[in-house]
Amino acid sequence: MLSEVAMVPSSSEYLWRRVTATAAVTAVIATVLVSSLTRNAPGLSAVQALAGLGMISASVFFAIARDSGGYWFYAIRAGKVFDQNPQWPPETEDRTWRGTLVRSPWLAAAAGFAFAALNCALATTLVAQHLVLYAWCYTLVLLPAATAGFSLMAAHAGAQDALRLLGGKSAAPSSPHRARRLVAADLVFAVVTNFALVLPVRQKPTYSLEHGYGYPPFVVAFAILLVIVCAFMIGFASRSRRATLTGELLMGKADERFIRLAGAPRRWFGTSAIGRYTFYLVSTVIWAVLVCAAFEKWAPGAGFVPLYCVALVPLMFMYAGERCVSMHRDLTEARDGERRVLLTFKDLKLALPAD
């Protein structure tokens, strides 16, 4: 038993690995997104930089704040970390601005956007002629550093909440019906970020409407654009929350209604992933052609933005559907993980500190 405990990393070791991994993943994802932004807007303006970098940062901070509580409860409850003498946080910790920030996902998203806005304002003042270079510096240096710092704050708050709950210092959280709200929040960030990164493309000659919506080169370019957008959205919709969901199940935050809603895609999406993805891509190409033809006939002077907004509608449903499929997959794995944890640590309860 002692040898097994010795193999379990301490909280500081585990925390360092987690924060480093989060910063690295953020840098990779942001690099992919910013490469799209800089390609779509070669002459990057201050507004375009603010919109794109701001929404990327807001999405990252939102996800960290939303998922941290469940993840760290799972890590501690499942024995992923070991401390002989866990530190009991003071009750006043929750009332600090840090505690409020990291426990409020929408407030965290606002803080992420504000961080990007501040840096964009400085860049516009100091290096206005080199905003593309600044965007890459922000993506590879500033955002990962900010993500590491915010992840550290969120990890401390999540671990504090887990210690209180496991030690009987606080009551179990209520069980909100969050399946639809989780998908809705992800969809909001996906759509707004998509607009910020893609709409600058309308300034490129390839997407000029000089010859109308029915001009074959434009139709082909627009179809390719939608296919790329569809691939990005489906890819990001497939990300996993298994560890977080396992912690939320153990905490009692996912009740029977949540489980029922999250498990529904088993009936809705019985086809294989390859079948679904093929359908998405083929239908996206057909939809792009139909939308261009419809605008050419009924709204020839509407402009690129209305065209793109209409074309994005079915992709939003595809994204929401795939998020539901991912949630069903994560739920299946999380319930197995919950059972293993409960069987392995049947009577786990941290010793209360002496009064």
C-alpha cells in the first residue's frame, strides 16, 4: 500500500503537469485558429484582432472556469493526487475577487476578453503596423502564460471546494439540469468565434460579389469555405469532458434528468462517425450552392455577411448535434469511471481538522 501511495504524485507535481498541459493545448488550438484569422485578414486591423483574439481568449477562460470544479473533485476523489496533510482553506477565500472570478464561467470569459482587449490596445498604440506579428506573439506567448496563471487559480479553487466537500465542511452542490445549457453555451462561443475569425474573408478578392452570387468561381470558393468551417466546428464539437463529468457525477451535480438528456443522442445519432461526417460535408456543399442560387435570385444586393449568416444555420445544428453525441460518449465513460471510483474508495472521507 505504501508503495502505491509513493507512486501517486503530490498535489504540487500533479498541478504543475496539469497547468503545463493546459497551456500547451491552448497554444496549439489558438495557433490553428489564429492561422485562420491571419489568412482571412492579411491586413489585420485592430478591430479584427480584438474580435478574433478576444473571442479565443474568452472561450479558453470560460472552459477552464466551467470545468475546473468537476475535474479537481475527480482528481482528488479518485486518488490521482496524494497529500498526507491536506491544507484546509479559510472560508474567506471564496469571497475574494479571485474566488469569484474562477467560479463564474461567464465572468471568466469577460476577463479573458478584457485581457485580449488590453493587449490589443497596447499593440495598436505601439506596433500598429505589425498587428499580424503581434497576433502570433499573443498566441504563442501571452495567451499560454495567461492560461497557465488562470488555470492555477482555478485549480486552487477547485481543489479547495473538493476538500471542503469530501471533508464534510460544505454541503453537496445542487443538481442543475445543465445538459441543454452546456450545449447552448458551447454553441454561443463557437458561433461568435466563427464570425470573428471568418467574416474578414469577405475583403479578399476571391469572395468579391462583383459578379454576383451565382458566379461559378465565387460559388466554388464559398462552398470550400463552408466545408472548412464545417470541419473545424465538427472537430471542436468532439472534444471530451469525461474527467470533468466524472467529477460532476461524483459530486451529485448531474442528476437523472441530466443523464437522460445527455444520453438521448444514442437514439438520435445511431450512425457511425464516418457516416455522419460524410453526410455533413456533402450536405454542406449542396447547401452552399443552394444558398448562393437563392441569394442570386431573391436578394442580389444583400452582401456577404447575410449570405454567410444564412449558410451557417445548418452548421450550427450539426455542431450542437455533435456536442450531444460527445456528451453521450463522455457520459457513458464517466459513469463507468464513477462506479470504479466508488468501488475502489468506498468509505473515503477526509479527516476533519481540529477546531
